[in-house]
Amino acid sequence: MAAVKETVETVGEIEKYKYGFFTDIESEKAPIGLTEDTVRFISAKKDEPEWLLKWRLAAFRRWQTMTEPTWAKVTYPPIDFQDAYYYSAPKQTAKLDSLDQVDPKLLETYEKLGIPLTEQKMLAGVAVDAVFDSVSVVTTFKEKLAEAGVIFCPMSEAVRNHPELVKKYLGSVVPTSDNFYATLNSAVFSEGSFVYIPEGVRCPMELSTYFRINEKQTGQFERTLIIADKGSYVSYLEGCTAPQRDENQLHAAVVELIAHDDAEIKYSTVQNWFPGDEEGKGGVYNFVTKRGDCRGANSKISWTQVETGSAITWKYPSCILRGDNSRGEFYSIAISNGRQQVDSGTKMIHLGRNTTSRIISKGISAGRSSNTYRGLVSVHRKAENVRNFTQCDSLLIGDRCSAHTVPYIETKNPTAILEHEATTSKISDDQLFYCMQRGIGEEEAVALIVNGFCRDVLQQLPMEFAVEAQKLVGISLEGSVG
Amino acid sequence: MSEKETQYFIEAYEEKRAALPGAGGWLARRREAAMDAFREAGLPHRRLEDWKYTDLRQTLEKAAFAPAPAHEGAVVLPGRRSASAFASIDRHVLIFVNGRYRADLSQVAHLPKGVELHALADVVHEQWAKDLVERRFDDARQAENIVDLNTALMSDGACLRVRKGVKLDKPLHLLFVAQDAGASHTRNLVLLESEAEATIIETHVGEVASFTDIVTDIAIGEGARLNHVKLQDEASDAVHLATMRARLAADAKLSSFALTLGCGVSRGQSFVLFSGEGAEANIDGAYALRNKQHADQFCVIDHAVPACTSHTLFKGALDGKSEGVFQGKVIVRPHAQKSDGRQMTHALLLSRDAAMNAKPELEIYADDVQCAHGSTVGELSKDSIFYLRSRGIPEDEARRLLVLAFLDEALDLTPHDLARDALKLLVSEWFGEVAL
């Protein structure tokens, strides 16, 4: 009964969005609105080289000519891009030597979030780069990583210390012209993590980033770049929270992964941005572009995501399978409750020979939410012996929510074997009755059944995350029965 | 919008409007509005989501179809087998040449009492015809908008009304022959009142560069049943655009099967709307393509009320540089509980250059439903070929057997026994012409 007890505790423990607090820290912001000056301001703040400023400005000019995409199954009032701050940093800019110098209030925030920021409290073997609003606060475990030759640092630091790497790879997977939000990000990105794993190195620990939007009316635009050189391996975790607010906050990140020959990148996300209240007021707009490039032969990129937060999610972590024998994986749990809207999925672009991909997507909608899986599997003419398996299952809880599946399958090579399956169902009364007649309450029974439904994906998460994600699954569905 | 390819149709409309059926009445106003809408929207192109894989604008721009002339006198049926595929079935035959009804060639004798069969011009003043023409489904506007072109220019069509409880004794065969190059716009109207039954067989053949634009509007009353079999085998430089819109009342049943063998570019659109509980729709089809043929199957099924069942299965074999498309959508509206929607599409790629695009979509707003879709694309299994060869069957024959067996699963769903046999024979002959 341990599991049951735990579920009861978790459900009891957190009644509402528990990350909804706001930390009062003085911050420095760019003037409200977005103009070329904002871009210059951010670039100057970060002390960036000329080429990067040019790159940003080019992206900004392009962005001005673009229109917001409307094809996703989400509705929201038009966003006023001029009514937001594009840069906000906790005021305290002096370089830090040790954790003791970090603003204790910040540390407190992270503690509340349950991030093992200080090394004493750290879960063994997780290096954390924490991003607070737009600035990376601290990166832990730096030395140990440096020993292995791994570079794990905030993006701004990478621009300073490893400009050749940044220049070579930045924008090489998600070009500045990619889409409206990626272009916006290219113009105003302010922080993010940079990871470089040298040839033949197996990263000695899990790398992790926590993102938090704290300041009011701010957008967060981080940019993550992970490069796994030949034969290396890295597992990267990302978690996100934001305070509870009435207004909508924009989060438009770009994540680029590059895997060279025989390299493997495992990228896991637990996204728990504030989803808005029951009436759909407030919450984060999560418009994110994530793409991995299996550039080398035998490389592998695996995306795992647990999406429970955000008012609106618009996110399609993708894999370009360029190298021969490369493999792409996508495991996703998307849970929507209240009035959340999720439009998420993946793209698997098969270019190389013998490339394989696997997509497992579990969508759970409750309340009045809408949950869409949108995915593309594309096989190009020269991609021989491609194999893809896709499974998307939707679970509906209650009769006011909706679940949609929009898969695109495009094949130009006869040797490809593609399979797509999807089902939509509700929690069966039999299962529910079985649990309840053994004395398990309805809500808890639902959480148990849903956890079972998600098992294939939860198993893909690194251990510490899996525990957290399992709890989140239970919490997100609160109030959805009865 | 005054693009070239639209211009042909606009000019055709200006020139012929006075001579089209329904001039001076409600239909003339409806045509005017439809033409305005068409002029505004233009021909669909790939930037529209519903037309993502088929560019009708480009296709028609290349072909530049003028209206097909009215054909008088004798008609030579194309040499293809498909023209006479259904000859052995005891049936009523209506023949349309270049989209116009030819009474002199048709054979309709002794229709049962309660069965009314007319040409379009004879029924446009009737309310039921008006209801069918004016009805829009709005589940996939981008796809349905092209019906405006047909509404503006429709010149003829078969209009069948079967009264309450009446059964059409023999299948009604509509044979459309494209005798001369050019565009034709045909509208069929089918109304089955409650408990009525009918079987319609539709054949499209031709040896010329034609553009066939055909819309079939169907209403099926309570407990009524309609079987529909369609065979399309037009010339390789022909373009075929067919739209079927069907509305089903409670306990009604529609079974539709379409076999596509011909045409350079073809698109079959099906819209099904359930308006009464307990109805059932089977929208199935098969296609066998080669060379540079392109066939698009577009299918939207709207479970607007509870407890309806829909089944969709499309299977295709693609050879040469051909391209197959399946775009389907099953919508389950809020409160449409106990809906059962199944949607399957499978394609076999037989050559290096063939391509398949599929987009089976589910849009579900109710929780107590059973919905599933599946899609597979691949080549013939090497193991199966090996298995057959190890039993002494030559490779060519083994491949042929396997492809036929693959398509058979779909062909078996043809809702008329003799028509099913005829289609199977055609498909097996199709392989006689293709070196697999």
C-alpha cells in the first residue's frame, strides 16, 4: 500500500499550484516593448561580440515581417508583443565566486521549488544551471564537469569563452528564419544553457536546468544549445515553473541539439509552468521550438517530455535523422486540465539510410481542456530501410474536454515501413470500480490508472525525475473527477 | 482574384448562365453567389491545409480546360474494360456524355412506383432539390468551398428520389463518358425517404483530356439504406474532382466504395454528417496507380449525434512515379457519446519513385467513445514473397498475388456482390498491364 499512501499524501499535500509564489527581488529590466534598441540593450547587457548582435538584429528584422502561426488548435487573444519586458535580471551583477554570494532570497526560491541548488543538498550527480527570469544564476558542479572536459555553462558565458563553438552551432538546427517564435527568440534570447561534450566522453552526471519566470509582465526567451561530439553521451533535464499571475506570460525558447557520429543525447523536460486558474485566467504561453539534429552516423536523440503546466503549449520537439543508422525517439505525456490547451507532438525527418524512429505520445485531457497531438513522419527519397512506429493514445476524463490527433505521414521511399496507431478512450468503469471496491477513493483511483496509462513514457525518464513526474501526473488531474 | 485558371470558369459562367438549369429562379441567385465566392477564393492550392498534398490550381492552370462541348450523335465507348465492367448486372442505365444526360442512349424502364428519376433541370424548382443544393456541412471549409464552382456551373445530373418504404428494384447505373476534351460540371441529387433502399453504381470513363467536376448531394432518411459503388477510370491527362456530401438520419445506413484506376490527377472528397442516432456510414475505397498518376482521398465524418458508427478503409497500390494521398478526419461532437469511429489507410509502394502522404485526423469532444485510426505504408514483405517462391510460385506471380490479396481486403467492402466481382476482375487485369 506504500504507493497508495504516497499518492494520498501527494494529493493532500498540494492543493493548488504550489509553485505560484513570487519572490520579491529587485530586478533590472529592459524598457518595455520590443524595438531594435531592445535587442541592442540585451546584447550590450550581455557584453556580446559584434557578430552576435548582427545575428540578433537580422533575426529581429525578419521577425518584423513575419506573422504569428495560426494553424495550431489553440485559441487565445492576440498577444501584444510591445506590452512586455524582454529582459529582466535580478539586480546583482557582480561575478560570483561561490554559492554563498548568491542572493539568499534566490536560493530560498529555488529551495521552495525543490531544486537541489546548493551542493550539500544535492541529489548525487545532478549538475544544475538555474535560470531566474532571464539570467542564469548559478551553475553547480562546474569543476567536476571541467575535469571530464564537459562544458556546461550559461549561454552568455559560452559566447565569451567558447565563441568558436557557439558561432559554429548556434542556429544550425533551428535557423533564425525557422518560425515566428524561434525568430523572436533569436532576436531577444537572453539566457540558456550551453553544453559541449567532447569526443568519446560519457558525461559523468545528469545535467539539469531549472527555468523560472519571476518578474511580472516578462517573457522568457532562453536558448539552449547541446553538442555531443563523436561517441559521447549526455542526459539533460529541464524543469520549469512560474509564479501565479492574472496575466499571460510568454515563454518562447529554442533548444538545439546536435549529435555527431555515435553520440547520444537524452533530453528530458518536466514542464510545469503556471497553467492559469480554473477559469482560464493567467498562465504561461509556452511557444517553444525544440529540434535535434542527428548529424553523424549511428547517433541517437531521445526526447522525453512531461507537459503538465502552461495555459497554452505549442511545442514540437523534433529529430532530423541525417546520419545513417541514426535514431530518434519521442516520449510524451501531455496532461491538460481546467482550460489548458495543448498542441504538441513531434517531427521525425528521415534523411539517412537505416534510420529509425519511435513516437509514444500519451495525451490526457480533463476539465474543459483541449489536447492535440500533431506529428509528422517524413521519409525522403534516399532514406532506405526506414522504420517508424507511432502510437498516440488519448484519455478523456469528463465530457467537456477534447482530444485530437493530427498525424502527417509522408513517404517517398518504398523500403520504409511506417506504422501509426491511435486510440481514444476514457477510463473504463470496470477499472475504476475495481480500485474503488478495494477502498481506494475515486480521485486516487484515477491517478493510479492514469499513471498506468503513462507508464511507457514515465519509464523513459531519469530516476529522480520519474518520481516527481509521477506525482505531477496525480496533481495535475486534481479536481477533474466528481 | 483574376488569375488565368480561374478566368476560364468565370468566362464560361458569364457565357452560359442564361442557358443553365434554373435560370431566373432561386438557383440563378444561388449560382451568382457561388460564383462570387469562387471568384474571391480562387482555385485551391497547397497552402490550404485541406489541399496540402494536391494542388488543384496548378493542375488546372497547366491543363487549361475550356467547357466541354455538348455531344450529339453516336458515342463510341472507350475501349477500356471499365466501360463495360458492370454490363452483366441487371440494372437501369443513365448515360451522360460530356456531363450531359443522353436519354436516347439510356435504358430506364419500369421504375417502381414511388421512385422518381429526373434530370437536374426538371427538379430545380422542387423544395427537396433546393434543400440539398443549399446545404453546407462546414466541417472542412477549405475542401467544401470548391463545391461553389460546381454550384455555379452545374449543367446536368441525375436526381433520384425514392419515396418512403420503397425499394429501387435494380441498381441505378450512372455512366459518365468524357467524349470530347474540356470541363464538365455535374450535380447528382439523391433523396431516400425513410425506410427506402437504393443502390447506385457510378462509372467514369474517357480517353480525352477532360476535367470532371461532379458533386453528389445525398440525404438518407430514417432507417433508409443507400449503397454506392464508384469506378473512375479516365484518361491519364484527365482531372477528376468528385465531392459526395451525405446526411444520415437516425438508423440510416450508407455504404460507399470507390475504386480509382484512372486520371492524371483525381480527388475524391466525402463528407458525412450524422443527424440521427444509430446511423452507420462505411466510406471505403481502393486505388491502383502508376506512371505519374496522383490520387487524393479526402474524407470527413461528423459524429454530431450520439451512437453512430463510421468505418473508413482506403487501400492503395502505387507503382511508377505515382502519388497517393489520404486525408481523413473523424469529428465527435460534444455529447455525441457512444460514437464508434474507425479510420484506416494502408498503402503499398511498388516502385522506387512512388510516394504516399497520409493524414488521418481525430477530433474528439466526448469521452465515452471508441475511436481509432491507423495508417501504414511500406513495400511488399520479402518474407511473404520468399514463402510463395519457396512453394514454386515465380516471383512476378508471387508479387501479383500479394498485391491482389492486399487490395482484396478493401474490395471486399463493395456493397454489391456482382459489382464487387466486376471490380476485382478489373483490378486483376490492371496488374496484367503492370510489370511488377
